[in-house]
Amino acid sequence: MSSTLADALSAHVQGPVLVPGAPGYDEEVAAFNLAVPIRPDVVVGAAGVADVVAAVRLAREHGVPLRVQATGHGAERPLTSGVLVTTRRLDEVAVDPASRTATVGAGVRWAAVVERTAEHGLVPVVGSSSNVGVVGFLLGGGLGPLARSHGFGSDRLVGATVVTGTGEVVEAGDGEHADLLWALRGGKAAPGVVVAVRLALVEVPDLYAGALVFDTEHVEAVLRGWLAWTATADDLTTTSAAVVRMPPIDVVPEPLRGRTVLSLRFARPGPADDGERAAAPLRALAPALLDGLAPLAARDSDRIHGDPTTPAPVWTGGAGLAHVRDGFADAWLDAVGPHADQPFVAVELRHVAAPVPATRTAGEDAVAGRDAAFTLGLVTVGPEAAGVGPGAAERVLSAVRPWLADEANPNMSGGLPGRWRPDVAARLDAVRRRYDPDDVLGSRVPEPVDAG
């Protein structure tokens, strides 16, 4: 079947069509997450929208599943059969400074958008890393270091070009195919291949941001102090706190090498004086090993979290928290604190309560976890990551179960399933059945292969 399908695809597709063992196959299917095997029967390197249309129609005709991968950052589940369409060649970025919008191809990473928009004094609402793909980030809602001041990335998704599960090219907007656009704003498993998106851009002329890093002996006091501080944090300030086990290797700055530390991330748009005043209570919590808070160009926001840029075998998991009162700090520190027996190299809490301003109203999107006060994230790295991560994550979630939110944002959940309100889940299912009636794209499962 795979050779027959590959022959049919080769006759209709301009980009490469590769099967296992063919030169270039391994490079074409490689995901950023090296822990997840990606070995489809056939991979199509889409060179344009017509290639995507041909791949979807032929996969449907042959009765085989089709999945999509851009950068492979969000690859969480193995893919060992069917057709994989890679979109990295769909890499155009067009900026319209007059309307403050950008049209972005499905294979583009945020870094390219940031570079192009900065020329016009504009920025997109990105995540903690500009190395991830634009589309996967938006499909899951997308929370970043400006979450409280600017909301979810998908709040700025104003349109998309989509090849549906029947092979039809549609333009989804607030007018035509509005139900599809609603699902793309946070619904994650799209009932089609998104080949381009249109984004509203924002102005962030000033940013005070960075990280305060505290040594092991101060982790508990700083974490407790930060949690208390978040109750009175102003609406423009977004923070997170991560317990990080720094490896004893040369690429880690010498003061941090081999230590378990707490990295307190901070971002506030506006003048530096206002940022310094907002950060003063956090600086006062304990002496910092490193103080990286300073004026920062919005285009350099990657420096706040310092996420890795090199592919590696990883497993990530996460959930939303309804609140952090009534003994949460005790439970969290017991489960993942600096002296806990757990395999995670980083465990993070992000304060995301009530992003302001609210750019979308209730019912205008399928974002899960919009009402969460915090998110929690767990990261383990190495050849055993996929084996040890899920069980260890379940133990952590059990320890903090009284504080878990009913919903879970899929981008933040990693290898754990996203959870939507029942009414949103039912509406998503209806949209997916309309645009992908034969479930060619697996749109009625929790997540597609790629989340970025």
C-alpha cells in the first residue's frame, strides 16, 4: 500500500515524496523532540498548497491517516504509519504595517515573524521560545511571557487558509467559515491542514524583563513569597517560577553549574521605572545568584525563559491550577522541591490569571484553561524521558489534585491530554465532523502529531 500511495503522490506533488530508507527520509521526518519515533509510511514535503491538497485527497482515497508536522516541537505520540505532510517549505512571511497584520506560512517559526515585524515597530504575541512553529502554538491557544498583559496568542488569529479533510481549500475568518476559525483558536486538533494564518500584531515599545535566579537554600522562601505576591500583582506583570536542576556542564554559567535553583521569570511592558517598582518585592525575597532583570527589546523576549534550541529527547507534561491557596505550596514543594525524589529537570508554575485586556469574549474561541490562575509544567530530558515522565507526572498531579482546574490547555499539557468544557468539546466535535467527515487528519483525537 505504501509504495502504491507513494507512486500516486509522486505523480501529483511537486515537493519530495519519501519512504523509509530513501535518501533524505530521516531528515524530513525528524522532530525537535527526539524521544518520539516519527516513521510514517510516506512523507510529503509540501512545496505549496497544491501539494497539501493532493496529499489529503489521496490519503482519503486510499483510506490512510494523514498527520502534519512543522517543527516537531510538540511531537508527543509516535507516528508509525500513514502519511506525514511536513510544512517547513511553506515559509513566507508578509507584513502589512498599515493594518498591523502579518500573513504567515505554516512552516514558519516565530523568530522569522519577530524579525520581520520588528522592522515596523510591531511584534506578534509569542510564547517563551521563538524557535517553535507559529501554527501549532496558535492552535493550542498559546501562552507566553506576556500572558497577563496580552492574553493568548490565538486571540490575535484573525484568519487562516485551511485544506480541509476533504481536500477543499477554504478561507476561515470571522465571516465565512467562522466556525472553523473558532475551532482553530485553541481547539488544537484541526480538521484540516492549516497552510497559512493571518495575525494581528501589537506595539510593545518598552519591556522590563528577565529572570532572578536564587540558590537552593532560598527556593522554599522565594517560592512561598512569590505565590503570596501574585495575589496583588498588577495586570501588566507576568511571572513564573521554575525549580531547575542545572547540569554540571560548561554551557551553564559557572555560578549555576550543578546547582538546583529557582528561576523567577518576570515581564512587564512599559517604562523601566515602573518595571523596577513592580519587581522590587521579588528582589527583596532573598539574595539572588543572578539578577537579569533589565530593559529588554520585545524581539528579545526569548531571553526571559532561555528555552533550549537544540533537539533532544524530552517528555513534558502540565495542567492548570484553579488557585494556590490552602496548603498548595506545601504539596508542591514536597512533590517537586529541590530535595524531592523526582526525575524532572525543570518544574514551573506560571501566573496567568485573568489576562488583561480580554481581547476575546466568552464563546469566541475554543481555548481551554482561560480561567486558570496558574499553569504547572514538568520537563524531563534524556533517553529515558518518555519512559519515566508519565508515571512521575501522575504522582505530581495526584499530590496537587485538590488545586487542579477542570480544564487543561493542550499546549501546556504536553504529553498529557488537554481538557475542554463539555459544551466546547461538543462544539469542537461538530466542527471536526463537518470539515473532516472521514477523520483523515485524526482531528477527533486529543492532539495531532505536531504542536509547533
